[in-house]
Amino acid sequence: MRRPGIQMWTWTLCVFLKWLSVKQVLGEPQYMVAIPAVLEAGSETKFCASLLQPSRSVVMTVTLVSGEESTTLLNHTSSEEFHMCTQFKVPLVQNKVQKFQVEVRSGIFYSKQVRKVMIKVYQPMTFVQTDKPLYLPGQTGNLKLMIYDVVDISYIVHPDSMYDDANNNRIGQWLNETSNGKILQLSYSLNSEAHEGNYKITVSPGENEVGHDFKVEKYVLPKFDVKINSPDEVSIKQEEIKVEVCANKWFKTAGFPVSVNEGEVSFKLKMSPEMAPEVQVVAYAVLPSETVIANSADFSTEKFLSHKVSLEFSPSSAVPGEEVIMQVSADPDSLCGVSAVDQSVLIKEPGKSLNADQVKACLVSTSDSVFSGFISGHHTCISALIPSLGIPWHVANYNRLSTYTPPIITVRTFFPETWIWDLVEVGASGTKDVSLTVPDTITTWETEAFCLSSQGFGLAPLKKLTVFQPFFVELNLPYSIIRGEHFELKATIFNYLTSCIMISVTPAPSLDYTLTPLSGDQYTSCLCGNGRKTLSWTMVPSALGVVNVSVTAKAVASHASCDNEIVSVPDRGRIDVVTKSLIVKAEGIEMAKAHNWLFCPRGEALTEEIDIQLPENVIDGSARASVSVLGDILGRALQNLDGLLRMPYGCGEQNMALLAPNIYILQYLKNTQQLTPAISEKATNFLTSGYQRQLNYKHNDGAYSTFGSGPGNTWLTAFVLRSFTKAQTFIYIDPTKIKESKTWLKNKQRENGCFEQSGKLFNNRMKGGVSDEVTLTAYITAAFLEMNMSADSPVITKSLSCLKESISDLSNTYTTALLAYVFTLAGDMETRGHLLQHLDTVASKQGLFHWSQTAAETSASLSVEISSYVLLAKLSTSPTAEELGYSSGIVRWLTGQQNYYGGFSSTQDTVVALQALALYSTLVFSPQGSSTVTVQSPSGQLTFDVNQDNKLLYQEKTLQDTTGKYSLEVKGTACASVQISLHYNIPTPPDVTTLSVEVKPEADCNSESPRPKLTLKYSGKLDSTNMVILDIKMLSGFVPDSESLKRLKRALFVDRVEEKEDHVLMYIQQLPKDIPINHQLEIVQEIPVQNLKPAVVKIYDYYQPSDQAETEYIYPCVAGNSAQ
């Protein structure tokens, strides 16, 4: 027979219970004590004690022992049976194991039993909700965050948070964020090149971390996904079909004693909101054999919380574009987070909806609690009834038109995946009506709402708003065509009703094109249930540019019958309008020229004259001209932060060329107190996107390479390092990435202090001249010094020693300019003066100052970069008035080289030039002055005012005359940047440069898939080219074959292939001299186009775009065309 004492029983529940049992021996007392195995620090909890059949007075003492300290929880004397539960406060200690001690005395009987209990620190519930479970690269995600203290009914809304990409790179963080309400709402942008995979948001509410995952992938939303378990046969009279949907739930509970007389007992359990969504009943019994047995059972409860929340839409279903009222009801003064997501997203990633079970599982848990909106769960099926005839859409026959209501005209242009993502305050009334416009997607919007108040957390049942168009029209037209081509415009009307309707289809009139009907008299005709009809016109555009094409479909009343059925008119959605754009381009290739001036009057009038002429072979009607004025030389670049160059940005260096100018412009605006919230948001968004994209090219050792593969590139890593260090002022940059890159670069330093080149250089001049390790070392040293590394540090000291040994040879102007900048940053004024003196002797001084590599080589890109380094050398110390005057001559020359978008010729010249111009603008900035700019043309006069309120405003006006003499006059006391830009087309030139491209159609006229064969060739002086871009424009109505694109990506010398609008861009790392390289691309005709015009294929040197060649190709199998 066992001694009386404590018996332990454990169940895998939300809490673990210790059962302490006593057996009776020779009249000894029988007792039992139960306490949770895990106690919450600082909380109020209970333990329960039972005494059965005592023969004499018994003293029971229950003590909680912690080291040398002990707390008596119960000291009870009784000579009668009892069952009592005693509440006590758990000590407020960190996670710690303590002892729970039970002593029982009765006469000479004494029993003492000890068990260990864990005291854990309470963690508030962390609520993380994203608007969607998965995103496309380039999309913006939304996040709601709330820390809820269930004990105190209080909220914490400023935990530190961060998010990592699929490669565990930290790409963003939020620190010390606050909110006026109880819910913190944030957003995060994914760059267009974001890696696919699982991303993670980490929240740190105190010492612990909570994670929430979401996916990034290139997906296409499913139209619908229905899983039905139903009978094999359904009666035609049956009105409902039984299907199954899925949900998730679990819970914990407490216990009490029940007397049993005949082996069975019934009892009632009073339910409370705290018991939802499951009750677990645990029963134990002491048998006559003196054995304790126990068992438990789970019982589901209604899913409810004490804070009642409801969400309703009026009307309950809608058509696209309709106004609806969303009503949110909750406790007075509640703050509610509301979201509505396209059901297709959740079909694509099922099991991710917010539900009461998941929330309640956290609210009742005594361990660390986290609820992550859109988390996966274990699913069980519940039944739902769906009407077998679908959604009941009311229709009106002709005889009921007297109750006519104004039609809802739907012009469908808005197709979001997240419709609602907002915070709603219900106010003192507890109800808030929100007016909303339904998006144009035909779908079901799954809408959720959770609310917070002083009474606690509440969750509304999932509400669905179904958006349905009784019928709609769809247009099929190409992305672009060339003037002179024409095609068949098709409009297809789909009827989703079960009844017949009379449809009238009308295209909108336009002066930009002509439409010739091809469908006879069918433009008003019957369209019966679930049917479709296609109507056609021949479309001939007559205007260049973007042409909007609109077609209206209208359900009209009619006495005529369709298929022996009276036609009906929908109550809602009786008109549908679809508008699509078509780009009409001129023949040939587009050319652009920009004439720039920087005027800085000091009270006097400054004038300039220019005679604008077009080439003789200009394409008729393609020319257009404009004049733009800004009060700041960086304003044009600020206007086009995302497109300073009309070039692709698909590799690591090109991405940095997009990122870096944002830094210098932000620095300038901040230093001159011109940075507005709108500009800051725009520029920092670009920075964030560029930072995330650049991590695609990072290696594990901290280096970066042009396409993310192969050995790390020394020059590119230095470029990234200097840029990321500066960007830290404006956006989050993971400091470990900077440290890793810095360490990698230091390890590339040789004993002599020079740095070794690693990785392929896609520019033979190394961005303008880095052809040896001296120039590379100068670039890396400048990067370290711009990061504020001390000139006395061992790395800098050694590199400066390397550079000084090369100063005797100043034949390379690029290297000399870069060295002058380096020694300026290092504070070596003697060496700086020697280098600048030499540069002054080789400068071009025809009124303005600039430099070229050699007298024979006058590369525009290289001249801009060299001149910019000289400007940086002049200004990176405390410049004198004489140096500022000298610098103004460089600045006026540089601004004269800017393109229409504010950039220059290529990537590095744009980056260095804008860095230099930003520094100059900061030094000469004045918050005063105004000027008037007058532009006199052959046919009229234009006037612009520039002042301190609009100096960053981009002012542009169209010039009526594309040729002739123009005079410019600027009066006042403020600088003005003026540009006259000219755009026109010319026939594709037959000239052959060092680069050439030939195209042979190789088309099978029995197939609609031509296979142009492209032959690329380089015949210059070097052994190979820089990186070149092959730009293949698609023929009108054609698209590239996806499998053919995949094959191209694996082709010789091809590093990347991308589609951009109606172009295919190939990044080719090099072309060897005099060796033809062949590629083939298969294209597919989607829309037939008549009178098809040739498409242009262009090849150019990425770093020297003036080295280029163009050719044309055609599809010879179209009527009127022949092989060329």
C-alpha cells in the first residue's frame, strides 16, 4: 500500500495541471491539492484543495517556497470534509522554477510533499496583421501592429519592428513608432526585382521577438477556386447545395468536484465569454481501491468575445463603381482596424483569414502569445449553404420601366487586390458609417474588422461583399502600333445573367482615329444568358501619342424577344464602359536634343539666342519642342528621380546609378532647408527600393557583383559602400552589410597600399578611366574618405602612399582629376595644389571650363565625369571666392550637357556630376531673389516667373515652332535653369559604326511565329566592347515567346534578358572583336495588324551610348509586306 502524498497528472492543454493525491492508511486523512504547473508572474491564480473523510481534526498548510523565502498560501484546520479553491498572487519574478509545498498534520500523522512549478513572466498579446498573405515584386504591403495587455486592458503601440527578405537580408525597420490610437499602421514597399520566397516581419515587444511571415512570388490570381463535397445527384427542384468550408479552434479550462452515487453524474456549467471558444472539463475520482483516476473532454462553445463587433455593407452586393456604406459597430469610442481583400488572393493562399479561434487562443494562453493575421492553422470542416442559382440579381422587364432608376455607369479602371485597409473610430455612439466606392474587380471582397476599447478586444464575423457585373465588355487591342498601320478592334460582351438582354454597343467618337464597322447591323442585338458576342471595327489611328479608345455596352429595353424570351434590363449595372489606351508611334527612330543654359543675373538682364533646325529627313509630324524653367540647377533631376536616363537599370551598377543621385539631392535639400515631406517621401521610397534591389547582387562575404554571380567586383563594392553609408541618414540600411563590405574591401589591399581588382569590369575605361590599380585605388580611397574614415588610419595611409608614387605620371586626365579629389578629402593641400595646377593647363577654356581624356578622344560621358571630379576637388575644402568663380564656369558647362530628364550620357557621369552640382548648389544657395524668364519665338512670347516659392517647381510649356530663331532673356537676382528640348523621328539610319546588328526574319508563312535571327558584330580598336544593350522592339501586335526568352537568357555572353513594354532588352557582357555573335528570338502574333511597319532593333554601348547602330526587321507574311 502506497504512502499518502502528492500524485502528479499532466495533460497537454493550454496549461499543465499538477494533481496531488493522498491515500488513506489506517485512518489517515485523505486529501488532494491541484495547481497549474506554469504560473504567471504577478497574476492572480488559484489552487484547489480537497479533504475527504477525516477521522479527526486536520491542519493543511500550503506554501510557495523561493530560495530562503516562503509564502504561506493556506493554513486551514478542519475536522470535516472540504473542497476549496484559494486565490493568491504569484510573485513578480523573472522566469524561475519554485517549489510548491503541501503539509498535512493530524495527531501523530504528518505528510509533506513538494513539487516544482514554473513562474513565467506574462507576455502581452502581440497582434501582427498584413493586408495580404502574398505579394508581387514591386507591390506595397500594409501592416497593422498592436500589443494588447489582457491583464490591464491596455495597449502598447511602439515596439521596434523590422523585416527581412527571402535571403535573410534586413531590408527595413521601424523604430520608436507611435500612433494616436491603439493600433499602429505601417507600410513597406517591395522592389520590382524582389526575390521570391518567404519574408519575415519581426516585432520586439520587450525582450522577446515575435515573427510574422508573408510570401513574395510572381503569381497570377485565380479567377475562382471551388471545392465542393456534395451528392452525386441534385434534383432540379432543389434550391440549395450543401458544400463545406474550413475553420480552426482550441481552448483551456478549470475544474470542480462532483459527487457520484451510481457511476454517472450530470451537471450544468455556466458559460462566460472568457471560456470561448472551447471548454475542457477535467474529472478525477478516488476509487475504493484507493487509486486516483482522471480524464478530460473538450467541448466547443459559441465563438464570441465580450466586446461585440459587427460589420455590414449596404447594399449587401454591388456592381463595379457603385457607392456602398460600410457600417462598423463596436463599443463606444472603439478604434477598429478594417481590411477587405480580393477573395482570389485567399484562394491562391488559403487558410490565412483572421478568425476568433486564433485570437482567442492567444487571449487565454498563459504562455507567450502572438497572433499573426494570416497564419496557417489546422482545418476542420463546417457546413455552409450556397444558393444553387448563384447570386440573385433582380431584373426588370419592359412593363416595369415606370419604376426606372438612374443607371450606374461603370468605367472599369481600378483593380486592387486590397480594397480597404484603414482605421475607423466609431465614436461615442459606437457606430460609424463609411462611404466607399466599390472597385472594378468582379470578385468577392472578404472583409474583416477587429476593434479595441477600454473593455477589451473584439472581432467581427467575416463579412463578404460580392461585386458582380451582369454583363461587361472587353477590348482587345495591341500595346502600340506605328502610324499607318491599322487593325481589327474587337469588343467582346459577356452576359453573366441567366436571362436574355438586348445589348447596344457604341464606340466613343474621337478625332484621333477612325472606326469602320465590320459586324453589319449587329451593334444592337440579343445576348442570352451566359452567352457572349464579339463585335469588330477596323481602327485607323490618325494622331501620334497616347490614344484612348472607349466602348460602351448598354442593356436597353425592347419589345422584341430573344430565343422566345422577353428581354430584361438589370436593376443595376445596365451600362458598362471600358477604356483602354493605345500608343501610336511615328516611323523610324526617336531622337532627342536638349539645349541648356544657367542664368544667374545680378540685377542686369542676361540674354542668349539659338537657331533651332531639324534634319532634312525628319519624319513628318513627329517633331515637338518645349521650353522648361526651374529656379534650381538640381530641379530637373529632382523631377525625374526615377528616370534620369532613358536606359535599362537591370544590373548592380545601373541600379546604384539610380539610387545614388537621390542621396545627393536629399543632402542638398536638407542642408538648404528646402526638403518638404512630399519630396522626402518620394526620394526615400526610391532609396528604399534601390537598397532592396541592390541586395540581389550581394555575396555572402560582403562583396557585390554586376549580376550577383561570379567573383565580387572591387569597384562596384566601393560604389555600394560609399552610397549605403550616406543613405543611412535617410533610410534604414543594415549596418552589418556595410561592415561586411568594408572588411571585404580592406582585405583587397596589397602590401604596397594599392587595391587589387576583382571581378569583371563591363566598362573598358572603368567608368571613365579606371584601367589600372592606381585609379581603382584612388576610387576606393575616395569612398573610404567620404565615409569619414580618418586619413591617419592604416588603410588610408597605405593607399595614399600608393597614390603618391604615381603622381609623377599625369598623362591620364581622368586619374589626375580623381587624385585631386582624393587628396582634397585627405587634407593634403600641397599635393592637391600640384594636381589642380596641372589640370588647369589641360582644361578647355572656350568661355566655360571642361576637360577631356585626350585631345583626340572627346567622349561626352568621360568629359562630364572628369570635369565633375575637378569641381569636387575645388569645392570639397573651404573654397575661396576665386575658386567659386572658377567653379561656376565648370557648372555652366556641366548644366549644358544635361539631357531632357536631368541626367547626362550614362551612369557614372550622371552620378558624379549630380554629386558635384549638389555640393556647388549648397555652397552658393541663397534664400532670396527672383527673376523673370522671357522666351521669344518666331510666333510668340512665353514668360516664366522664378522666385523662392517656386524655385523647385518644374515649369514647362510647349513651343509652337519647332524651327527658327529663339531669344532668351532673364532679368532679376535669382538663378534660372532654362532648357529647350526637341524630340523628333528620323528614318532608321543605315550607317555602320564599330557596332552592327543584322536581322533576318526567317519566317514560316504557315506559322504566326516569326523567328528573327540577330547577328551582332564589333569591329573597333579594342579586343572587346564594354557591356552592350540589344534593344529589340516588337512588331505591332506581336509579343515575345516565353520559352524563347528563357533560351536567350542562357545564350553566349548574355547576362540578363527583360521585357519592358513592347521591347525586349538583352544585356550582353561583351562582344569580341570581329567575331559575329548570333541570337534568335521567336515572337508570336497576338493581334493581326494590317499594313505592318518595320520595327527597329538597336545596339549600343551602355557606357558610351553614342556608339550605337540600328536596323529594321519586318514580318514578310503580312499582306503588302515582303521579306527585307
